[in-house]
Amino acid sequence: MSEWKISLFRPAVLVGCLLSSLSVSAWAASVTDLAGRTVEIPAKIERIIVGEGRMLPSLAIMDRELPAQRVVGMLGDFEQLDPGSYAQYRQVYPKLDQIERLGRSSQSFSVEEAIALQPQLAIFSLRGHGPDVKDTATLQRLSKAGVTVVYVDFTKDPLKNTEASIRVLGQVLGKQKAAEQYLEFYRSEMAKVSAGLAKVKRKTPMFLESRVGLGNSCCETLTHGMLGTFVSAAGGANIADPLVPGAYGTVSLEFLLQSQPEVYIGTGIGNPITARDRNSPRIALGAGIDRATAQASLRHALTRPGFAQLKAVQTGRAYAISHHFNYSAANVVAVQVLAKWLYPAEFAQLNPQATLQTFFQRFQPVPLAGTYWIEVGQ
């Protein structure tokens, strides 16, 4: 009898040793973040601060409970810049307002308040509204206080860095399986665009106007960075590319009227709050915006002087898409939308709305409830 008991005990000891070994391994594990830094992962990550509140949807891909259970500090950009989505998240996480706000931008980010929260981990962007990779002073102060800092990127070069960022978050948060599940979805949906572009013989000349209505001048555009890379991935040719060598810049209305792009696409930074003002020049898109409101806001934006003379507007090939795709791991949806607008015949079977629905159903704690892109119609 005693020998039988001992034989059962030995495997238990081995399992215990194995678990202990895994625990030590997890504590000693390191990750290479998007800034190319090798970072040691803390043994326990129970308190997290994020450089931007709009990171919450990307973090929720890894762990739906994370915003409520582990995030203790963030910037106030989420409710300020995307109040429709924030309202959705607040319904799911009633205590969201109680998370400490560490400022509104990189200029107002409070390192003192961040350290006082005693986080084990800080997640920052390579470039964004919060502390970024250039803010070495904040990095040094947090590191000296024992806070591990990792950088991800869904903004600077999102299509290049989204997969790596999701992988880093999966490793740091101990959610590698969830990360791989999302990456399988992401790659599969992006492959649909690549397959369709194989049939394209000629790139469609188009123009992307960024943050429509933010200023009075025309026209800010994105070219070789941020949302501008979505155009390239969708097979389009922004007519401003030769004029704007960087990530963004401004061209004149006269240039648009002379060049006459076949497709016009504006990015919308309007929301349920701005939509209450019928005279607002901002295109309202995203959570809490119905299709009629979105279309009305696009049509109003196109009443600006000169836009009626654009052939893209006259032929009904004027569109708008939510600017917030530039900060989202769901950027593949935006690429699909642009591809379908640029090449309707080649992408007749592509269904970006179904892709977005799947993203919300499988990877988000909130439902799909809004309009994220719109066409002017005829």
C-alpha cells in the first residue's frame, strides 16, 4: 500500500517541479518591443498604465477583463477623441471613469502620478498622443522607479507593426494564445486583399483627406505613414504622394481640381457630440453614429468651396472612413473597405462589414453599434 502511495506522489512532485520551473521561466522571460528594446517581463503584472486610453480596445483582444481589472492609469484621450466608443466601454466597465487620468497629451502626462499608482507595467506607443519613444526622460524616470516600459505601434506604421505589437502584448500579458487567435484572423482577412489585388492591372488615382473639418484650410493628407499606408496596401495611388515626402502634409484645393482624382476619401473625426451640430464640417463616423447621420455629415463636408467640381464627387465616388482605424488593431477592416472602393469589380465578393462584425463578436467586449465608413451616393 505504501509503495502504491509513493508511486502516485512522485509524479505529483515532478509536476510541482515543472510548474515551479515554468513560473521562474515566466519571471525571467524577456520580450523585444517595437522600439527594439529587450525588456524583462515582471513576475506579476497586476497594475498597468497605458500611454493612450484608445489602447483599451487593442488590450481587450488579449483579455476582455483587463481594462476593468488591471489598468489603473491612462491618458484622457479615449473619451475626448472617441466619445462614442468610450460610452460603449463605460457600459461594460462601469468603473472606467475611476481609472486615474494621467493627463490629456504627452505634454501633460504626469510621471509623478504614474509612479504613485505603483504599476508594474507601462504600455506606450512609438508615436501617439501620449509619451512616445522620443520621450526618454519619462522612460528613464519610470524605469528608475521599477516600472517596466514596453512600446507598441498601431499608429506610426500600423500595417507593418500591428502583428508584432499584438505578439508583444500577448507575451507581456501572458496571453499568447489569444494573440495568436487574433493574428490568424488578421492574416486571413489581409490575404483576401492581396488575392484581389493580383487581378488589378492599373492603380486607381485617388486622394485621401485627413481629419476633415479639423481646420479651415484644404487639404491635409496622409501619404507615407499612418492611414496613408492603408491606401498603398489597398492598391491605390494617392495623387499627393509625389508632393508629400513624409507621413503627412497639405496640398491646395487648386491642385485637387487640376489633378481630378478618380476617388476621394476623407477621414472622419466627428462623433455623436459633434453630430448634434448640423453645421459642423467634421464627418461623423464610429460608435453611436447611424448611417443617415454619417452620410449627411459627408455630404455637408463636400459642400465646401470647390468640392462640387471634383469628378469623384460628381460620379458618386466620394467616401469617408473613421480616422480611428489609424489607432486600432482592426486596421485590416479599413484596408478592405478602401480596396472595395478603389476596385469594386475585383472585390465584389469582399465583405468588410462582415469582417468588422467578426472583430467585435470574437475580440471585443462591446457590440458593433455604429457606422465606420460611408459613401456619398448619387
